[in-house]
Amino acid sequence: MSTIFLSPEWFFGYDVLFEAFFFMISLITALYALKVHRATGEELSQYFGYGFLLISAAYLFQLLSNFLVYSRLNTEVCQIANLSSVATVDSIGIYGYMLLMISGLVLLLFVSLKSRMKRTLLILLILSFILILSSKNQLYTFFLLSSIYLAFIAWHFLENYLKHKKATTLSVALAFLFLLFGSFHFLISVNHEAFYVIGHILGFFAYLMILINWYLVRK
């Protein structure tokens, strides 16, 4: 997620707008799921809400990091000390984003598995953190894990749609498929600048589907 090495110059600033949109929709989804939990007492709704809350925090972290990076580059681009601080901010943003996002995906995976064993959740979280932080290529490992988790989550919602044939379940299934394609693209891409843009566009369609689902449920 490094804005320095992945984002093409012409996309500077646009990614922040995308991330603001992702943050708002994931936060709305989280708050709605937690509202459902308070009304019904359904524990899986609570985990679903917490999962999207962590995902919204990941996008907020990424948004603020990218904004700070662009601000520093624009104001003092020729100063070596400033470039060093930009790299530091960028690294913090990457790690914050990866750890928050993978935690949110683990919670959503836990919901899709319909598990009631909290030890399963804890094991998934610990293993995910260990694999990412101990990897030589941490960003690649993050996207590999994200792709695996999103594949299982998308599979769950696709099965749910095929079983119930509802527009709401279809929109959620499509949302996770878009997120899966955006994540998996990184694993096979040789042009990471193109991935950065494509990932944001696919993310836009994913959260548009989630927004449509929220509208249909509210309606």
C-alpha cells in the first residue's frame, strides 16, 4: 500500500478520495451490524460488525497515512530529512493498514465459518500476524492471506445467495468477489502501479454493492 512505490503520480489524491468512500461505507456497515446485534442478541452479527469496524479503521489509517505522505512530498520534496520522514509515515501506514485489515477479514471469515469457538478466532488472528510479520515479503503475504480469506467469505455468501435467491445476499456476494479480485490481482501483477489503481476501482464497485445492500435492507 505504499504511496511512494505503488501509486502512479497522476493518481495522487484520487486514492485518498476512494479510501474516504471505503471508510464511510465500511463504518456504516459496521454500525448497522452492531445495531442488529443489540436488537437481536445474535453473536455473529456482533463479530460481523466488529470485523467491518476494523476494516473501516484500516481504511482510515491508510487515508491519513496517504494524506500525510502527499502533504510532506508537496511541501518539502527536495529535503532529505523530509523524504526520510515520508518513508517512516508510509511504513507506519502500511503496517497499520495490513494488521487492521487482516484482523477485520479474520473476523468476517470467523462469521462465514459459523464457528462459535473463540479459540478458532484467536488462532486465526495469531497465525495471520505471525505469517505477515515474519515474512520477507510482508505485503505479498498480506495479499495472499487476504485473497484466501476473501475467497472463503465470498464462497459463503454465494452459497447463501444460491440458497435464498435474495438481492441483498447477491449484492454482498458480489462485493466480496470484487474485493477478492482486487486482492488477488496483486499476486499475479508485474505492474504494481496498475494494481494500485485497479485495486481501488474494484474496491469502489465492492463498496458500491455493500451500499446497495444496505439500502435494500433499510428499504
